[in-house]
Amino acid sequence: MVNAFVSWPSAPLTNSLVHKALTSISTPSPLIFKERVERADDPLLQWCTYDDMDHELAHEQRNSVLSSSYTFRKALIRKHFLSRIIQSYLKKHPGSILRDAVPRTFEIEISFADELDEMWTDELWELGDELELKCSWWILKPGMADRGMGIRIFHTKDELVRIFEEFDGEGSGDDESTEHGGTAVVTSQLRHFVIQEYLTDPLLLDPTQVLDKTRKVDTLSGHKFHLRVYCVSKGDIQLYLYTRILALFSPVPYRHLSSSTGPSEIDLRSHLTNTSLQSECGEANVRLLDELEGCHFLSGGEDQQLCAADIDDLVSQIRNVLTDTFNSALQHPIHFQPLPNAFELFGVDFLVSHIPSTGLQVKLLEVNAEPAVELTGPRLTWILEDLFISMAKVCVEPFFTDRMDLGIEGWEIGEERHNLIKCMDENVRA
């Protein structure tokens, strides 16, 4: 018998998914309250939020306590840390797929807008040169925010200064936060930001074509989207890619940016694909990647449709990018420490770029801990149920039993079981 502590106070769907997953395995898992965690005599499963987890107990009792999160994983889930570890990895592995799979990125630490004056001659001098040319667009992201908070698009020095001046004023109780769809932040509370080159060549599709693949191209409108990929990290360390990948579309058609586009002309809804910013759209803009087969490309000027081979190639790219990303994190044990008695679900976001001369290419955007699965919508809840059941069978049940018939023995890299593809298998603590 295994005592199970399950706690997702602000995520009722996740809570129900965990409960259902535990009923799918053979190990009896009676639920206990947080007060009983420290004095539980039987083996313990902590499948809960990071903040509710007893991390010290997990470190002290590694043979009997299994946790649903690593204690140290900032290297992956903080945007400025992620940028840093990838750049470090590329210096040692210049041939890595990450070289072309990650947008150019600058990291900055700033509290007030006037600090930019000195940065232009120091850490942002290269970016400053780019902005003087006004030939590319850039996107600003807070390093520790999520759900689209604080994201802005710019292409001149003055625009970036105005963005931070705007942030400076958003802690004063005014109404400026509504101007950008509720994505306001306070700079002095966040400090860490990344500035990434904005990818102006996304693959554009029409999510409504999923319902009718016979529609004529001239009746479709191109929407930007990103792929939400769920991956499961287990122990120290196996990495699995969940095969059912989501495509999250922007709520309005994409509008191309040009050097003459002014800040007031940018509708962020056309460029941001975060479902948390689309509460009025429900699940209309959430699709499965597999459902997009047969949809027309509405970018690149070619009469082309997304085919099964394209999807297979994207999945293969994603698998390789995930592998090298986690290998990058392993090189920084202070900020990423996989434990033998832990597993964790990550939501990883990718953009698909479309350049006719080179084809489709995935671009890593960010890695999210405790991904907001509630935003998937009722239509696709079944894939979440399957995902959590797979985690229970692959990560939970084997930890508490010696049974050899659970379908995880001899699992090779690249092989798919339980709708999970094994991407890597390393023994970092050997």
C-alpha cells in the first residue's frame, strides 16, 4: 500500500486527473492529508504542487518517497536560465540541433527604464546595433512570468524604452494594464527579462479547416500557432515525449510586421498564442497536431498542405531538441538536479517556422513547470486523462513494485509505449 498526498488547490482538473490516474494502477493508493505526510509509515507518493511538496522528506527517504517534481529545475523553467544553459551547451556542442532551433536571445536584469542608457554600451550593445538598422523585430519576455504576462514586441530603441517606462507606471494603480489585454507587469518586481528575435516567418494555418478540409484556400485566413508538447522526465534521468501534441492558435488572423509598423498598430492577439489570453474563444483555437493534416499552408506563397510526413518530421525535430535541451540542463547541476525518486511533467512550447527554401522547422520558445492543462478545453480532456494514466504506469507504479510485467523493461530510445516516446536514458548519478 502507498499513501498518496494529492493537492492541486487552484487546478481542479489536474486534481481529478491525478485521482483517475491512481485508480488505473494496481498499487493501492489511499489518500492522506498534508498533516500526515511526515508521519506516514507506508511508502509515500507526493503528486501535488511544488509548493505543497515536502522536498526535505523526499531527499531524506529516497527509497520510499516518490515526488511529482524535482526540487531544483530553474535551468529549464526560467527563461533567462534556459537561454544561458543553451548558449553554454552550444559552445561545447556547436553541431547541436539547438543552434537553429532557438531564436537569438539577450538576457537583461533591469528595474527601471533609465537603466537602459548604460546597457546600450554594455550588455545590449549588439542588440542596439540591430535596432539602429530597424530590419528585424524583437520580443520582450519576463524571465519568471507566464501566461503571456509582460510580453511586448518592438523594433527600435525608443520603443523598448517606452515599454519599460510603461511598466514603471503599472504599479501605481492606474488603468494602463488594460491597454495590452491584461498582460501588465511591474518591472521592479521581476527584474529578469529576455529579449528574443521575433520570428516573422511562422507557419500559418486556419484552425477552422480542421472541421472542413474541402474549403477553398481563398476562404481561409492564416493564424499563427504554437505547439504545446508535454514531456515527462523520470528519475535521473529518462525523458519521454507524449505523442499527442497540441496546436494553440492565435484568436485573430496573423498580421505581418514591417519596418513602417508603429507600436499602436500592433494587435498582440494576432501574435500571441497563449490560450490564457483567449478566454473569450473557449477551445475553438486548440487543436491536435494530427488534426491539422490536410490543412493548407497560408504562408510562404505555396499551394501546399500539411501532410503526415511533415508531422512526423516535426515530431522528430521536437524529440531531438528536447534531448539536447535536457542535456544542456544536466551540465548545470546547481540549477537542475534530477532525483531517482522524482518525476515531472513539463509543457514545452515550440513555434513552427516556414521558409519555403528550407521547409518547416521547430523553434523552442520555453519550458513550463506545472503546465496549465485546464486551458486545453473539454473536447480534448481525453488526451490529458491518457497522459496522466501513462505517467502513473511509467513513473509511479514501477517505483513501488518489483513487477516485471509493467511494460517498461527494455524500452529503447525512440521506441513508443503508453503513447510516450523515450528520448533519453542517462544515469547521471552513476
